[in-house]
Amino acid sequence: MSPITLPAADFLAAWGFLAMNVLTPGPNVLNTIALAIGSGRRAALGAALGTGLAITVWCLGMVLGASALIAAFPLARVGMTLIAVGLLIWFASRYLRRAVTGFAARRRGEPEAPEAKRGARARDGMVRALSIMMMNPKALTTWLTMTAVFPVARAGAGDVAVLCLGACAIAASIHALYALAFSTQAAARGFLRAAPVINLCVGLFFGGFAAILALGLAQPA
């Protein structure tokens, strides 16, 4: 395997951004919870594996594609960073709006748990998660941002391998925790009740990330 040349901080920044995305309530998280409720932990753990595999595909495709683009057009890095800043601001605004809406809904009454998906096996859960991840526009925008957060132009084969393996492990582990924890309607309702607070924190996190990237562009090379 090629040596790792990038500092640990570059990996931690990318993985931290990814973890915040994976943690927040969305189609994949709700799918895992619904499988855990209706079909049990094995089906939900299958979904966790499918999510990890899909993340790996996105990671390899986007990072290698971005590396080739920057190698051919060095100024593309600036453009990609500007796109990432815009996407992060968009993410932040969406999560902050969700937080406001969620707090308002919580004042009106406890949110319902997602509808249970019954009769699924582990393989069904994996295929379902793969299909959701590969067709989810959020995954595309997330990885466009990741290619700016992670220094793809300086990354070697070993760095890309470590990034993708780490991304796979993070996504699969988080969804495995959901699969193990949210196997009852009561647990799912408790998680959704906390969703406004989670969305608020994530919105602030993404806004801060956008500011850091923008400041990096403003500094002289």
C-alpha cells in the first residue's frame, strides 16, 4: 500500500464533516430506524453495511475524479472550494430551518416515529440502503463539499484509501448504532424528539465550516 502523506488533521476534518452528515435525520437514517422497528436488528444492520458500501463508492468516485480535474486544471480547486462554501451555507440554512420547524412541531405535540418496514431480511436492508444512497442528491452535494474539505490535489493513493476506509467505517458504525438502539417505537420517537436540537447543532457546525473554508480562500497563497 502507498504511504500516507497527509497529516491526521486533514482526515479528521473530512471525517468530522461526514459524521455530522451521517448522524443527522434523513432518508438513510429513517430507513435504518424503520427497518429496526419493523424487521429487527439484522435487517437494520444490513442497511448499515449497505450505507458503508455506498459511502465507499461515492468516496472513490468523487475524490479520484476531483484529483484528476485539479491535476488538469489547477484553478479548479478554487472553484470547487467556492462551490463547497455555497453548499455548506445551503446545508446550514436547511438544518436551521428544520430545527425551527421541529421546535414548533414539538410544541404542538410529540412527532410520530417513522412507519415500520416489516418482513425485510439483512440482504433486503443492504440493497435498500444502497439504492437510497446512490440515488440521494444529498450524497452528491455532500461529496462535492468533501472534495474541498479534503486536499485531494495533494492526496496519494494511500491517503485516498485511508479516507475511503475511514468514511466507510464511520457511516456503517453510526448506522449500526441506530440499528441496535432504535429497535422499538419508543426509542425512535425519542430520537425524533431530539431531532430539532441535532439539526440546530449541525446547522451551526456547517455554517462554521463554510466560514473556515472562505477564510482559507481569502488568505494569500
